[in-house]
Amino acid sequence: MNTPAQTSAQGGVCPVDLLADERFHTAPHDQYRDMRARFGPVVPVEFAGFPAWLVIGYRELHQVTSDPELFPRDAGLWNQWPNVPADWPLRPMLGERVPCVYFTVGEEHRRHTRLVNAVLEQTDSFELRRETEELADRLIDAFCGRGAADLVDEFAVALPILTLARLAGFPDEDGPRIARIIQRLSDAGPDATKANDEFGESMRELLHSKRKEPGPDIASRILAFDNSPDTPFTEEEMVWDLRAIVAAGYLQTTDWIGNSIRLMLTDVRFATALGGARHSIAQAMNEVLWEDTPSQMLPNRWAARDTTLGGRVIRAGDLILLGYGGANLDPHVRQDLTAGRTVVAAGNSAHLSFSHGEFRCPFPAQEIAEIIARTGIEVLLDRLPDLELTVPAESLVRRPSPFMRGFTSLPVRFTAVRTVGDHS
């Protein structure tokens, strides 16, 4: 068996050009099924011009994420760096020599994890819910009198970044600017490198301001944690950990909200949610993490040595793409799919949407994302219970990000209502 580059060069089965296949955005379920039938759980792919392995088997992805020594999150191992141009737009997403919780290994990674967990665990869940409700009401007030809105641009994109920006320590007016920067970065377009620089500078400026005037926010907690004598974090490390917290929380939560609303508006099983059945909201959110997970794929594992995975020979330094979207649809662990159904059993949260193992999304971060997403959806459906799409569901367009799966818009109509301020 061969590496992707060898397979292509020898004239054998050509690897899948992952980003060129339109189905990656329009019909990923079909694409994953076809790739699984053709290649099995580990697929040779071409990723933005470079060979890689896309892991779409649940058990294989579990194996990779459970073994950080064999498959570390160490971009320095990549055997393609000599061929990568300095302006390659995906370069920032690989985290080459980045000193933060997402791109370090071993004890250095655990050191950053202690920082991130410590600052996030101090978040008051009741206060977070209250602030999310306040911000959701403010956003809904801006369009509830029109009887129509785009729930991506005017709600799903805006709510998480406003909430997270406030948690981080930014003033509310900075939220939209930070959101635009992160989206440009994650969409991996031609200005991704510029967006990466702008994002880092925004975090640096925030930390500088909090040194002068600390507050009850994440940036201030990072600075306070730095004062501990046994954890002397540099400013660069604090900047990177802060940006990791904000970016990951924003992207995942935005698409989690949008994808959940889309599901509830298009699937008759969730029609009761529009009447205020909050249990249905939690069920829809969980099903989205299985069927339509925001984190479709991450390019952040490399083989530390020659090995095998899913019947494939993986060479030292090969890039491993974590295909969360494909793994969650693996028929080996999804009996509902093999039986011809797509209903996730209630309470089944064994999906890999938050990853697994040492590099999984920290539990406090998962809780924060769930509070923001669920609270926002609850407020939206409480205030606008007769929401309906104004376009056919199949015409909705996905954002062109190779990593995240969300919509560019969710146009809806509803009965116009007064703002919260108009109620006695």
C-alpha cells in the first residue's frame, strides 16, 4: 500500500481532490458514503495541493485521537513543509510552531490545558445564560418588527461572538469586527494570512488594556494565571491561548445554532419545538452534532513514525485529517443508518464533534458553547414561534469553509411582534 503522493505518482488509484469536490459542501453524506465504499475508513486525499489522509472511520478516528504519541498535534513533523509556499492560505490553520493549547504536545500541551481550563471554569453559567438572553433579545429586537430576517447574519453569527467577546473582555461594539476576522481566517481564502495577523493583534491589544484595567473576564484571568510563579507564560503564549478560546468557541457555536435552527425548520419531528417544547431543542442540537456537525474536518495530526491505520500504510510526517463529519456517519457505529433511518437515539452523545482524547475540546468550553447555543435558540423560538423558511430547504447555501459546515443564510418569515422594550 502507498502514501497518497506515491499512489498518484505511480499511476494507481488517484487520491480524492477533497476541496475540489463540490459535494464536500453540498452533499457530504453522499461523498462520505462513496469514499467509504471506494477506500474504506482512511481515504487518500489531495488537500489544497498536498497529499494527506482523511480519516472517516469512527474507530480509526478514535484510535488517532487516543494516541497523541503516535499521532501528535505537531505541525513541525509534516513531511511537506519544504514544498509549502510562505503565503499558502491554509498555513495558519496548521499551527506551525504556535505556542498554544491547540498546537503543542506532551507536557507543554498539558501546561496550556491547565491555563485554559482554569480560566474557563470560572465562568458563571447562570450569569452567562442571563447575558446570552439579554444579547439574544437585543438582536431579535432589531428585526422582530419586520416579520422577516436572515437568521444566520442577524442571529447565529452575531450572538456567539457578542457573548464570547464580552466574556473575553472586549466591548460589545468590537464583536462584529472580531467575527469578520475569524470567518476570513476559517474560510481559508486568499486573505487568510492577513486575517490571522489581525486576529492576533486584536488579542494582544486586549491583553494590554486588561493589564491596565483588569475585570471579570477571560483576558484578565489569563493575566492573573500568568502571575503564578510555577507557570511563567509569555505574552505570545497568552495571546495564542486567548485567540484559541475565542475562535474555536465562536465558529463551533455559530454553526451549531444555524444548523440546529435549520433542522427544526425543515424536519417535522421538531415541529413541536416551535411551540415551545424545549426538550426538542436539546434533541435537535444533539442530532446536529451527529448528522451535520459544525466541525467537519481538522488538519491537525501528523504521524510520528511509519505505521498502519485502517489498512493503509502511513509514513512518518504524513498529514492526518480528522474527518469528524464522516466518522459520525460511520455505519459500523450508526445502526440507525444501516437500518435505513437517520434518527439518533435520545441521549446518545458519543459523537466525535468535540473530538476525543487529550486534544478534545475542553469540557468547560463545551458547556459554554451549549449554554450560548441552547439559550439563544430558546429565546428565538419563545419570541417568534411561527418561524418558517422563505426558500426551499434544498436551496440553502453552505459557507465555503473546508473545515466548518454552516450556512451563508437562513431567510425566514414570521408574525411581526413588538420589541421587548415595548412590553409592559
